Amino acid sequence: MPSLFCRFILLIFVVFAVVPAFAAEEFSFDLDEFEKKSLEWGGYAELKWEHTDINANSAFSLLDSYGDPRSSLDRFTTTLQLDGNFNKGVVTCNWTVQAYAQQDQEEWADNADIFDAYASIKPTPLATLDLGKKVFKWGKGYAWNPVGFIDRPKDPNNPEEAMEGYIGVGLDLIKSLPGPLQTVALTTVALPVWRDVNEDFGQRDNVNLAAKLYLLYRDVDIDLLWYTGNSRTTRYGLDFSTNLATNFEIHAEVAHIPNQSQKLLTGDGSVAIHEFADTTYLLGLRYLTESDITTIIEYYHNDDGYTENEQNRFFQLVENADRLYQASGDDALYTKANSLSQGAYGQSQSGRNYLYARVTMKEPFELLYFTPGLTAIINLDDESYSLSPEAVYTGFTNWELRLRVSLLEGASFTEYGEKQNENKLELRIRYFF
């Protein structure tokens, strides 16, 4: 693959050319910084530029713009995020708010969301009551969380970014014990779905229940998880993480849903609702070397996804839709394909088996404040993949600059070969306060 290799080498050349090594700042130590304050707040302001080369003949490009095809897209986005907490006695109020404005050649978009806004009441060290909108962050995985039953799914390309939570009531009970079983904690959550309240979680007019039992046994973190309710079907989960050595951690998750359903395009072209039992799991590790190279590797099996043959039927439908539209202007098949893509064939990882790998190296070759990295997501069934080299520079106080290239490779009728984007160049500038 000479084209992919050349683009990667070009990126590395650009990174080393534009990111100089600056002298380290003078170190200071202030005891006042460690005092607990009643009000703590912060956040960031961000400017991001993206240039995307469109894979004009791909299935999802045709679905998006079959009436007005485009070869590339340039987008500017400004984002402001504010987060903090206010502590008064046994009550702590927490919040995360994000707003953005976005402009490209096609449209202007803007939005403001409350990601977190909840009160934590802690009358004793053994109990905490949470009221409001919260991200619960269930699961041990880095890129995916099969057991995140009451969280929105992560973006594997940016798994550390803030996410929007759900409105609910949570109760945490914790107890420390002597012996090998050191800690036991129980989290219970009531999550309503009403009009204008958590409507995107599932069916309305229901109150759903979820629970997580946490065990710290010797040096192993274990969670037993459960969800039930009429907004979604009942599901069960188990996860664990432990350190095999000081800098070597392993983790795993497994989720089982006895009754799951999905849209399925059948061999005769009709659409059916497939009912099945779903078992999804993840195995991963994180390793940090003495030279500050961090490696994260995860294998993800997604029972909610489609087999290679099932995906091929969908891609064939889009190809047939394009032929019909070009010949007669009839977009009936495009309408059908668009309907199937919503929450089904168009989900971020629509396949069954994936490998995620991320490697970052802090200050290589004594280049201060400079962290290069490489992220790969591979569909193991059709062998298509995305490759994202990046460089992060933090040499200016409170500033972060990130340059990233995302390269998508795959044959026709493969997941990444049929994505809308062929590649993307992104420059992100953040100021933290």
C-alpha cells in the first residue's frame, strides 16, 4: 500500500517540521493549590479545522449526497466547555456544559448541551445520593463499553471526550472490609423515560432500574451489572480489571442481552426484525514502558453488529439505488437504504469483530511537550481499517495543539471502504482555563 505509507511519512515530516522543542518552564509549588475550595470550575475553548476528502462512490457518501455529490469538505468548529462543582456541607453540585458553532460549505450548525448537572448528597461516608443528569461511566474498556447499559456509546476515535449523561436518581452504598475482599459497593439507579426526559434512551413512559455491585478482591476490580425496564430489554454484565505488573493492566467486559432485536435486510430484499440473544464482550490491556510509551490494545466482539454477508446486502442495495436514480431519477431505493442506515447499518461500528490499538510516546528524542501517537481500528471480518497518526504539543501554558490525520482503507463492500470519508486532516487548538 504505497499511497498509505507515503501519506504517513508526509505526516511525520510535517509534524517534526512544525512542532519545535521549547525549553521547560520553571517549576513551582504552592500549598494553597491543594486546599479544598467550595467552588471549583474550569473548561476549555477550542478552535478546530477539518479538511475531509470524500469517497464519492462509497455507499454512505451516495446516501448523504446522491443529489449533490462533493469531493471534499472544509469545516470550522468553535467549542466552549464549562465544568465545575460547588460544595456546601454534605451537598456537592456538579456540572458540565458544552456549546459549539460549526460552519462548512454546506451549512451552519450550532448547539448547546448540558452534559452533566446533578447534586450529590453525602450524609455519611458510606452513602451518596445523586440527583440529576449524570454520566455513570460503567465498564473498564477504553474504546468501547459493552456493559455501559445506562451510558451513551463512546466515540472510539475520541474516547476520552466528555459525553452527555441521562437524568436519573442514583444511590451509592460502600463498605470497607478486612481480609482479601477489601471493598464492597452497590450502585442503584432509577432512570425515567418520559416526554422531554431521556427520550432517546428508549420507549417512553417507563421508569428503568439498573444496578452495579463493585468488589475489590485482593488487587482485582470486579463489577456485576444489571439493567431492567420497558424502555430497553433486560441485560446483564460482568467486568474486571487488574494489574499484572506495575505498568501492565488487563481488563475485560461481557454483556448478555437475552432478547435483542435489529433491522435486517434479507436475501430477497425485504426488511425484517431479527430477534436474537446478544452476547458482546471486550478484552484489553494497557502497558506503559519505562520510556513513557503507552500501548492500549482491545479486542471487541459486537453481537449487535452485522456479518460480512449482511453488510454486503446493504451495500448492494445502495449500489442498486444509485443505478435506479441515475437511470430514472427514482429515489425509492435510496429512501429504503436511508431508513436502514438509521441506528442499524449506519452505526459507527456496524460489524462483528474489531481490533483497537493506540500507541503514544511522551517526549521522544527529548522533544519537550511533544506526544506523537497512532490509533488503528480494524474490522477483522472484512480487513478494512482506519489509521490515525497524530501529534500533540503542550509547550505553551494552558494550550494544547493537536494535528491528526485519519486514513480509511478498504475494498469495495467493506465497512471502511464504504464510509463517507476517504481521509481527514484535523488541526485542533484548545485553551484550558
